[in-house]
Amino acid sequence: MKICINGTGNVSPQPTWDNSQFLEQVQEYHARMIQCLEPDVDPGLDEKYLRRMNRMLRLGWIASKICLDDAGAGVPDGIITGSGWGSVHDSEKFLLTIYKNKENLLPPTPFIQSTHNALGSQIAILLGNFRYNVAYAHASFAFEHALLDAICQLRSGEMKNVLLGGFDEITENQFTLIGRLGRWKNEPVSNLSLYHTGTSGSIAGEGFTFFCLQGEETSKTYAEVKDVMTLFDMPYVDRATDGIRSFLQRNGLEPEDIGWVFAGLNGDVDDDQVYRDVLRNLFPAGTGLAAWKHLCGEYLTASAFAMWAAAKALKAQIIPEAMKILGASRRKEINHILIYNHFKGMHHSLILLRRAG
Amino acid sequence: MPERVFITGCGVITAIGDNLEENLRSLQAGVSGIGEIRLLETLHRGKLPAAEIRHTDRKLAEMLGLPMQDGLTRTALLAMIAADEAVRHACCNLGDRWRTGLVSGSTVGGMVTAEKYYLDYLSNDTRNAWIEGNDCSESTERIARRLGIRQYVSTINTACSSSANAIMCGVQLIRAGLLDRVVAGGTDALSMFTLNGFNTLMIYDREPCRPFDDSRNGLNLGEGAAYLVLEPERTLKGRNPLCEVTGFGNTTDAFHQTALSPEGTGAYMAMKTALERSGISPEQVSYINVHGTATVNNDLSEGKAIEHLFGIKVPPASSTKSNTGHMLGASGAAEAVYSVLSILHDTIWPNLRFVTPMQELHFAPAERYIHGSGVRHVLSNSFGFGGNNTSLVLSKC
């Protein structure tokens, strides 16, 4: 069975919510942290309801609605989400109120919305969807695990139409916390020259990216998801290289067959060196290399942004100039895109997309 | 016919016992772990009861043979104790050729420490070692590294149904042919964050909770961890499984973020789907381990859903949350372990502190310890915030 991406919705720090565009224009930031642009889209909810939703639920709902409208496939059989950080804003808000009010007279709403499944269940409530709903929460693997679940549901015939989402929100406090681990740049940089900074740290980001996955092609099909894999605790470049090679082999492919690699380069010299070492070991000269984190920033489900970009690229047969690091010289057609992401050189993930048709 | 998936080992730590044997004896003796809070730092100490495990973090680390170190959360300590036991109990060698995965549910996660050090996290570098474990996955990764599991390491957070979903997910991964063996379960430590959360929702009882009683007035939190080893036929190699996971149902109530619909639509569908998948009729269910939080809303909604599905012939049902309190992300797995014990020992656990039947329902929970009624199929319910409902069916082999 083919697993087809038949709809997308992407709310990010770029104007990605408009599915008729594809990164022709990108937003430049001079910052250490970038946040989503408010989509110029009718959320289809009344004002009163909208005001009660926090920013994460609002942006997540809008991304999922864009996706469902794009696919035109009706109410999904299942809603599967992945988020690494989860409901950051409301968790910290509830905690800070506990301190401030000395565990007394606390507004309950932030607590209610503090779990990772808050968005997935909010979407179910708004759609009146009574079916399968799971929220994956494992750090940099959360989106990949959600994708794997969606693939299993479609392959087993349990479902025909899955709404899949990857999302993370960043707040000032979350930025400060993670910054203590040395993850962000010390000074504001231009996101468009992120890969030339030569310093440690990345820029913090966020995003809400949804997909409609179905077991067959439609007139809307963007691309086919061939496979997904996670490699836990693999701090060695050669073993990560072997892992990617066997991932390609189990899909009947050699590195030469991959036209473009979308690598999770994030501007941190050490992180980027891992990508360069692994890719140099594996792929012949002439393989296209593209990056995306300068567009959305670094966050735990950033690979969802990459899957959105890869799906659009395979359909349009165009790699946006804004993403290109090294152009592919071997062939013109784009048939396979490999998305390769890693977290601190320890945990690696792979998503393989193929051109539909 | 989908591939059969068996439970070959269980591990559990709760306020009523540090391991499987102690939990079994406490269930048999009707022990309640709910009492005064002694370890958790909170202004509600002495006012709100909870089912706290009476070991300090240092003692838990000692039980694991680990030095206490910065960054090691209580959530993770509990998780490792229960996961260790599950693997020992299953007598399986995780270093063999089979592909083993880990799926763990947690909802409190690192918040148990973040709530102590959050202001330090924001203002200085003294607590940096704890920041890494701030999300839900820290405890999962600790188990994976301790047990040497690398093939698939995942965390689920669907609030109170997290670990029931972890078990469902494990069964699905085996059936999809992606893994040969899964350690599935969940963990959550008692925290000031959740204690205040449920208290401010005005669903936290100041007295020990009374599930399915007309006088019920809210839940009590507990803490704990529980893991089960799931295996298909091909990896058993002569070992006798404890029981089989024959059904699961995951649905959404799609009614409200915290409240279940009064008629229990999502709960009904979760149970119905689980029974259909296991191929048994409602009459064949020997025992229901209910979600039974003892909130006014849950027990009414769950009770109505049970009546809708079972009609006038409701099988014996009880809430072991009257023993352990509500362990949030660990509840589904701990109650699955209690369901396994129910099958193995042919026993129905009594619902503690039950006095007055609910006016709205025609059935009452099991009050007394029932032995020898021939327990074959147990339905275990876990319902969470956001209406994430999951029911499991465990069956005698």
C-alpha cells in the first residue's frame, strides 16, 4: 500500500500557511529565537471561542484546518500528534501562578491544557471526532513516532484517512531554560546566514505542521511516504552512517538513488559537523543538499517542517532556492528525498519520501 | 486473525507495594495506600490525602543500586524499579536476537523536579543538570539505557490514559511486524503541579476517595510505575505467558477538555471497540477494572457507559484507585497489572470504602474480595483529559 500525503497545513515563522506558495519569499530575522507568523486565515470559529484558546491551540487548530481543507477528505479516522516540548506556555503559566498565589485560588484552564494531548483532543472536539487519538511525546522522535503510527494504521486497514501533526511552541522562558544548556547562539544572527556563523548554538524556533495521510493517491497527492526510522543513542558517525545505509537498503535503494537530502543543519558547528561527516561518508558528489532550520528555527519536531517542504518539492519538482545548500548536478527529476535529522549527534531520525505517480 | 500478543512479565511499584508480590498481598488484604502526604513539598500537606510511596528519592536510588545524582527524577526512579521487575519476571534476555522496543506513558515527567527548581532554571546555572530531564522522555530514556533497549524508544502523553495507550501501541507495533517484544507501561510521581491542578478543578477529595459511591467527592492522587512485557508467540520459546492482550479500543469523547460527556459516549465506544476486537461478547467479561477516579463526573459517565454496554447484567466491577489513588500516566499500566493478577489468582479486587450505591446507576461496585468465580476476561478502563479514552481486554490463555 502507498502512504500518500494528500493535504498539508503549515504554520511557521515563514508565510507557509498559504499552500499556493512555496517559500518563494522568506522572512529574514535577526534573532536568537523566531516564532510563528499569525496566519492570515479564517479559523472558522466564533470570536468568543477563539479568545478562550491559547496561542498553541489556536495556531495548531489553524494548521490542521488548512490541512483538512487542502485534502478535502472530510473528518479523519484518527488524529495522531507528536510534540517534544508539549504545552509549554500553559505549563509554565500554571506553575508560576502556583508560586505567586501560594498554591491557592488558581485559574484551572492552564492546567487543563498542560498535557501533550491538549492540541490533538482540542482538534477532535472541534471536529466532533470520536475516534483514535494518540499524542506522542518523545523529545526529538515525537513526530517520527506519530508518523510511524499513522503508517501502521493505514497499512493494517484500520484507517483510511489520518490527520498527522508535529508541533512545538517556544516561549521566552523555554528559550531561557534550554539556552542554559548552550543550545542557542549567544548573539542575534540573521537566520538567512545561519550556516555561516561558525559558532556554537542554533536559533530557537517553533512550528505547527499537519498532514492528511491516506492509503491511495488523489488529485491532491503531494508525495508518498516510503519509510521512517529512529536511531536511539547512536553517538558514533560511522554507526549512524551504517544505520542510514541499511534504512535505504530496506527500501531497495542505494545512496546514489537519493537526489536530495534535507539535512537538519542548525548552525551549531558541532551539530552541523555530524551532518557533514555522515553525509560525506554516504552520498556521492552531485547529491543535492538542502536545509530548513534557518527558516523555522530549531525545535524538537522540526522534521515535520522538512516533511512539508519535501512533499511540496516532490509535487512541484522544485527545491526552493531558499533551502539549497548544494545543488544536485546528477539529474533533473526529483524522485526521492531523504530527511535526515539528529539531536546532538545522539538520536538520529530518517524520513524517506518518494515522488507520487 | 491478528497476531496474538501475550503478557510475559509485570513489574509495579505503588503506595501499596514496592513490587508485584507486595501489591498482590495488599490487594488481597484490602490495603489502602491513601494517607497523609509526608514527602512531597506542598502547602496542602496535612489537608489533602494522597497515595504516596514512602521512600525518599535516595532510598529509591539505593533500591536500584544507583548513586543519587543531579538530573535523576523521582519519575525515572519509579520507572526503572518497575521496568527492571517486569523484565526479570518475564525471564527474557533482552540481549537476544529479537527486536525489543520500549513504550512508556508519562504525564508529570520532569515537572516533579521543575516545580522545585523552575525559578533557578530561569535565573541561574545552579540546576542545569535537571533541565535536560524537563520533558516527559527522561524517564523513558533512563529505562532504555538501563535495560539496553535501543530498537524503538517512545513516550506517550495522553494524560490519564497514557500507559494504557502505551500497551495498545506496543501490541500494534508487534502486530505490524516492526518489533518482536515491547516493554510497555508508564510512570508518574506525585507532584505539587498535579495536586494543585486537580485541587483547583475542585475534584480533589479531602477525604480518602470513594469510587462509585453516592457520596464520592473527587479523586486522590497517587504515584507509581508499572511495566509489562509484551511478546508474540514466536519469542516465547517454552515460557508460559501470564495472559493475553486480546482487545483494545482508543476513542475520543470529543466533549470537553476535562469532563466526560454525561452519557459517556467516548467511554462506551472505547469499551465496545475493545470487546469487538477481542471477539468476546459483553456477557463473557468476568471483571471490569474501572477507571473509577471517584469524581462526580467520571463515575457517573463511566457508569452510564457500562450500563449502556452491559445492560442489566453488569459484571463485577471495582476501582483499584481506592487502593492506589490516581497515578495518572502510570494508572493504565498498574491497573493492567492488577488485571493480570486478577486472572492469575482468579480474584476480583474489592472497591474500598464503598457504602451507598449511586442513585443514577442500577449496579454497585464489588465490595468484597471474590475468589474462584472463574475470571477469564478482564476489561480495564483508562480515561484521560481531552476525552482520550482507552480500554484494554486481557484474557486468560
